[in-house]
Amino acid sequence: MMKLYFAPNTRAERTAWLLNELDLDYELERYRLGDKAMRSPEYLAVNPNGRVPVLDDGNVRITESTAIAQYLVARYGGRRLSPPVDSPDFPVYLQWLHYAEGMLMAPMGNYVVEAILLPPDRRSEVHAKRALKLLGNLLKAVDSHLADRDYLAGEFTAADTVTGHACMISEQIGSQLSELHNVTAYLERLKARPALQKVLALRAED
Ligand SMILES: N[C@@H](CCC(=O)N[C@@H](CS)C(=O)NCC(=O)O)C(=O)O
């Protein structure tokens, strides 16, 4: 059975969500963000960066949530959760699959560091505000893209489990989405999916 190294409220939720969408069996090895266990020699042997997600699938060990999504869809998707390579939706799918790690997560990470993680006397309001503004601008592109579609690339795809999840975390950390009506409606569609609801329920167990 596959094993997912997981912590709630992290990018590992993307992987659990996708595994659920694909109806794949997996076991969770649970951590919490900030756990010392993620800095233990045992865990650093699993992922030298001490981060989640990590997926073990037989002899395969893979990190990077977007790479894991591509792997799962290529290996187990069949025709599900990715447009066919010869479809005009395919490049659209790739672009939005990679948009979270390529664009959204850097300013989001900066904001979290500057506004939440650093001790109050080392935080910078200027940097925090700038990061949040940049994140807001990058989300506007998602909003425009969603003006005439329900999901990022035609039908619901793995891109939604990655970049959709990043939009959800943006909302959680306090990005003003009130003017981004398409993103807000999109998040409601995503949150109605049982495969995501199962993952969000894991937060309450912590
Ligand atoms: N680019 C990586 C980022 C992985 C990452 O930074 N994970 C965070 C949680 S969202 C983590 O494990 N942080 C723990 C830490 O830094 O101690 C991915 O997409 O999987």
C-alpha cells in the first residue's frame, strides 16, 4: 500500500485529496507542522528537507507535491484527472498545475514568515504587506482565468488539487478574496467535493 507522509494544513493535503479522488488506498504517517519529529535523523533520511508531502509507492519515493500529482495521474489516472496530451486543455492543465509552486507559494511563504512565524520583534509589516499584495495580484490571474470556466483546465483535474488548494490556503491566511468572485465561487465548488472534505476532516483530528 502507498504511504503518505502527511501533516494537516500543509501541501500534503493536496496529495491526500488527489489520492482520494483517484480512489487509491494509502496509509498516512501523520506529523504536525513544526514537529521536532520532522527534523529527526529518521525523517531526514526520508526527506533531507524535513518537509511533507513525501509519497512512498513500492520502490518509488517522491517529494514535491506537484511532481507527486503528475506521477499519480500518469501512473494511476487512466483517463481521469488530466486532459489527454493532444487536447487543447493539456497545456492549460500543465500551466495551472505548476502555477501554485511556481508563483503563489513564494509570496504566501514570505507572508507567513513575516506575519506569523517570526517572533514579533523580528517581523516586518512592510515585507508582510508587500507579500500579501503580490499574492493578491497573482490570484487575480486565477480569477480572470476562471471567468468562463468552472475548473482550471476543462473538467476537474489534478491541477485543481494543487493550485486550487493553494487558493484555499491563501483564503485561510487572510488574502482578501472578496473582489475575486470567480475564485470564491471556485473554492465553494472545490469544498463540496467529498474527496477534499475527507482531508479537511483530518484537521479536526489534530
Ligand atoms: N515544494 C515543496 C514544498 C514542501 C514544503 O515546504 N512543505 C512544508 C509544508 S506546506 C513543510 O513540510 N514544512 C515543514 C518545515 O519547513 O519544517 C512541495 O511542493 O512539496
